[in-house]
Amino acid sequence: MKRMSFVMAFLITGYALGIWNYILLPKVYINTGLMGVFLSLLMTLIVVYAVYLEVESTRRTKYLAYEFLRKVAERPRLVYTFLGLGIIFAGILAYYGFYGFSFVYFNGSPYVTAFFAILTIAGSALLLVVFRGKIIKLLSALSILFILFTVLSAVLIIHAASGAITSPKAVQYTHSTLSSMFSTTNVGVEWEVLYALVGVVLAFGLGVGAYYVVGSFSPYYLNIKRVMSIVLVLQLIISFAASITTAYAIGFAYQGYVNAQNEYNKIYVEEGRIVHNMSATPNPQKLSELFKKLSELNSSLRKIKVRLVHFEKVKRYVSNKIFSPFVIIEGFYDVPRVIEESDLPGAGTVSVLLLLSIYLASLTTIIVLIEIMGQLVGEVTKYERSVNLSIVTLNSSVLTALMLSEAFRKFLVAVLLYAAVLIASFELQSVLKLDFFKRRSVLSIFAFMLVVGIIAFLRGLQSGLIPAAGALTGLVLLMFGLGRKLSKGF
């Protein structure tokens, strides 16, 4: 029983720990300080309780997720809402999971990113088909490996950064980044506190019916409270490790910037000396050698200028108080690029570890997500498992391919940021139909999430044409799901 509790806890943690813990939440904490950390912790407690309610709902009723929506919640069309949002989740996770490698090593080619993102989705589905019958063990094993890797990579990155960050400016910059995450004076500006709450909901993957599915195959003897307690502890540890890792990676990048500046100044002085010698040297052979040396220095100077420009983007990422989620998400990847370009010892290792952490965070979530959606499709269509997974894979892959368009990427990110919490609140509302739980507690959680969801939705409407379109699309998806009649066909 205890063993099964740990297996389920690691499975849920692997699903819940995604890319948002790296590419969104650390920036929120930099801008909001302890206020953001406290609100994230509060939201984590609320979300963990919501997850507990959803898992227990199907576990106790012994219904499959779709049966629960049809017979208890009386909202069968919510399954389509969950599948629609789940496909968007999978596409974004796959794209941004590999985006860093493409950005650093393939000049940011969207075609390379999309190709490997689709390969990740297809590979995940294939893995689920091959390991049929051992899915829970597979998913929990992958989650355990990922959690261990996250902790190990965090330790290695912090160790490497601590040894490489030597200049007073870089040390001060690193400490400043770390202290801003836990500052009592940083209370946030405008909407950052909202994104602290939304980020937690996205990290746990609410809004796609995942935990109703998990509850449907959880054994009767499983202690869900124990499972969720373990999940809470693991989630807090890993989230903290991810944030600290990001802070040290930024400091590592700053040391590379300091070194590049020093190198630039030395080359500039050397160029001046060569030009002076050229004017005083009539010997053609000597002039030719000086010209060659000057050309080499100019080439080095151009490369250093590019590195300095790249780090200016990192500085803007850290210091910019105007919070644009899409800019923040894609701007994060300047950090590993600057690290990779630096000449610091261990720079390549730090960059790869950071990128691998993000990729594995997306992979463990994607695998669980595809399995969840495959089961939802199967409950509706009654098709074979391989067919259900193929339907999910095909739709997710098509959506990922369309993300070659930056405007479409912004649109999909907007659906998640500005509508996912709203959908997640009505996902939880179904629990109100049961008498297993204290109605007042469930109603309080639902009301809180609903308020956050409405505020996020309104924020989306105020953020421009594409974010507004994303928010409205999410609302349409939700309104369709709240209908009571189920259209025939899939």
C-alpha cells in the first residue's frame, strides 16, 4: 500500500512539474518577491486539494472519467473541452520543451523545433503502446528519474556557477537576482501576482480532466491524502530547485558577459596599437602581417559584440518590469544561449543540463497527458487503444506544426494563460454533485478558482488582439463543454 502511494505520488508529480516551473514562475518571483512566492504556495495548496477532490471523486464512485461527467456531473460535453485544452497543452509543451535546443544550437529554427516537437509527441505515444499493461510503472519510473535528474542538475549547475562566478559584479548580480525572489519590498507591478496563480494551475495541468482519469484507475485501498501530501512536498522541493537553478544560470551568464566585455576592451586596445604600428611601418611584408592580425581581431570583435547583444536581452528579461508573458517565455531561452556562447569552464555542461531539465519536464508531462487523452477518447469512441492514441497524436502534431507561425503560438499560449483557470474551475465544479466532501470547502475552492479565472480572462481581453482571441476561444471551448446534450459522433 505504501509502495503504491509513492508510485502514484511520483506519477502525479512528474505530470505536475512542467516547463512553467522554469520559463515562467522564476520570472514572476523575480518581479514579485515573497509576495509571488507566498501566493504560489497558497495556490499550490488550493490546487493540491482540488486534485485530491477530483481523484477521490472517480475513485469512490468507481466511474470512468467520461461516465462521471455523464452520470454525475451531467455535463458529458466537458470531455471535448478537456480534449481540446489537452491537445493545446501537449502542443505547447512539446514545442517549448525542445525550443531551447533549437534556439541555442540551430539558430532558433522553428522548423527544427516543430520537427523534434512532433517527434517527441509521436515517440511518447509509441512508448505508451509498447509498454501497454505496465503504464503506471512506466510513468512513475520516468517521473522518478526526472525528479532525480532535476535535483542532480540543480546541484551541478549551482556548483559550476559558484566556481565560475568570480567577478564582483557577477557575484552581486547573482545575489541580487536571488534576493529579489525572496524580497519583501518587491510586491509586483500590474498583473504579475495573477500569473503567479495561473502558473501553478498550468504546472499541475488542471483543466484537461487528468485527475478524474487518474482516480478511475486508482485502487480502493490507496490513501489519496498520503499521496497528495507526498506530491505537495515533492512539488515544493522541485519548484524551489528550478527557481534557484534559473537564478544561478542567470548569474553564470552574467559572468560570461563580464568576460566578454573585458575581452572586447583588450581587443579594442590591441586594434589601436596595430593601426598605430601600420602607420609607422613602411615594410610591405610587415604591413601584410598587421592587416591579417587586424582582420582576425575584427572578426573576434564582431563575435563578442553578438554575445554582448544577446546578454542585453537577458538583462532585459531580468530587470524588465513590464510583464509580457509571451516575451518572458521565449526570452528565457536567451539565458542558456549566452551561457553556451561564453568561454567559462563548464559552460557547455550548464547549458545542456538546463535545457535537458526543461525538455524532460515537458516530456514527463506529455507522456502522461497523451495517456490521459487517449483514455478519454477511448471512453467516448470505444475504439482500440492504439487508435485512440493515434487520434490524440495526430491532432497534437498538427497543432504543433501550426506553431511555426509566431502569431499562432501567441494565440495558443493565450488560450492557456487566460482561459485554462476558468476551465479548471468548472472541471472542479462537478465535484459539487457528490456528498463525499464538505460542500462548503469545495464551494470555497471553486469560487476562488472561478474568480482567478475570470480575472485572467479579463486580462486577456485587455492585452491585445491575439491574447483576446485566445481568451475568447477558451471561453467558447468552455461554453460548449457546459452544454448537457452530447452530439453524436466524435
